[in-house]
Amino acid sequence: MTGIPFFQKKQTINAGGKLIDLSTPKVMGIINLTPDSFYAGSRKPAVEDALQQAEKMLNEGAAFLDLGAYSSRPGAVDISIQEETDRLLPVVEAIVKSFNNAVLSIDTFRSSVAEAAIKAGAHIINDISGGQLDDAMFDTIARLQVPYILMHMKGTPQTMVQEAKYDDVFNEVLSYFAQRYEKLRAMGVHDVIIDPGFGFAKTPQQGYELMSKMQGFEMLQLPLMAGVSRKRMIYGMLGNTAAEALNGTTALNTIALTKGANILRVHDVKEAVEAVKIWEMCR
């Protein structure tokens, strides 16, 4: 981890000329433009449905909307770049036209999709692969100068379940972030957010170990995003389903805030915003 400067934690990002302060945690609302995402309630493949969901989430206090057109659930079917782009761009264009103050994050690991979305009016790229599934991604982010969410994953959505093997999950994820961020910083990328990738090549037990040690990522002095919403690590442990996992999600989101999360990526914006407000009052 040599070469990374340890100063005060970065608290702002520049998204399309909008300076966003993350010293108060923010909420990112998930809109899946796919027919097969793991939580059925998040699936909004039609443009009009996505617009209605965007309006609802913005009214409930979402600081960001995260649009994904490629399902990354374990074992998801691989789709072409063209299909991902065809699902994504009409929704990006519609939201930009209808809600010009909305800050849009694009959940993609493909550099060409990322670039097309940014040109259509999006602001942030959220890459589940941390640049490992597309060698051109880091160059694209550096050239476009947009905020980049660097997530940890091993393998692909199709193979990641078999990749959940670690000697020390926290230290391996920390080392990954340090190495990948050093490369991004050398390329001139200014705004990097890290995401431990709960559920991505991690068992539920490994996810809870990461959560218990998540404050350790503070040494990187980068904004931290937690994405645990309605995941198996919650509903599997509680013995219910993703549809029944809202209460568990709120509990784990609150723990994530105590561990240093700056952004909560969620399906349910209202409840997450309320958790942030209550946590802020206690702080």
C-alpha cells in the first residue's frame, strides 16, 4: 500500500459540476432495468416505470439514482453490450430530460456502455469489477473525468459463487482497493468511492466479517459505499426472502453507518433516509 497518501478522508465528489458533500451520508436508489434482478420489486425495464421510480426515489430523498441494465446476481445470464446499451440509454435520456437535477450513477463494467451513458447525461460509473472485466475502463474514466465507484469482486457474476475463498477476507479486500486506487490515482482520476462488494464472491459469513471490520477501510481516506439491501446475507440468516428483508436491511444499513459508510445503496430510499437522519441525531 505504499504510495497512497494518508490525509483527511475525502468528503466531496464532483458529479457533472455538482459538488456533493458526503460528510453527511447519502442514499443511492437502485433502479434495475432488467427482467431478472434478484429482487423483483427493483425491476423497472420499461421507461415509464423507471421514470416513476426515479420520481418516487428523488422525492424520498435519494441523492443518487443507480441505473443497471445488466443483472449481476449470482449466475445471471450474460447479455451483449448492445442489449445492455439498448436497455439503458432510453432511461438515462428520459430521466435527464424529466429530472435535470438528478445525479445518475451507471452500474456497468463495460467501458463502452459507461462512455455512452456519460455522453447521454449520466454522472458516475459504478463498476462491480473494479476495472478487471474491461481493460479499457480505467482509461475511459480518466479521460471522462467522472467519479468512479470501485467495487471488489472476484470472477464474474456467472462464476463468483465459486470464488468466495479467502485466507483473510478483510485484508485481501483492503489490499485490492489500495492497489487499484493507486493505479487510478496515477492516471489522474480524482473521485473514487470504494464498495466492499457484499455478496459478490463472498459468503454471508464473509460479508458479516467485512462489515464488522469495515471501519478499517478508513485508512484509505476514500468515501465508502455499502450495498447490502435485501441481500442473501440478510434474508438467508433471518430465514425469510428478499421481499421480506426490509427490516433486516435497515438494521444492517444503520450498522454500516456506524462503520463509516458515506453512501447507502438501497432499494428502499425512504427507510434508508430515515436511518441516516436518526443516526445523524445520535452522532
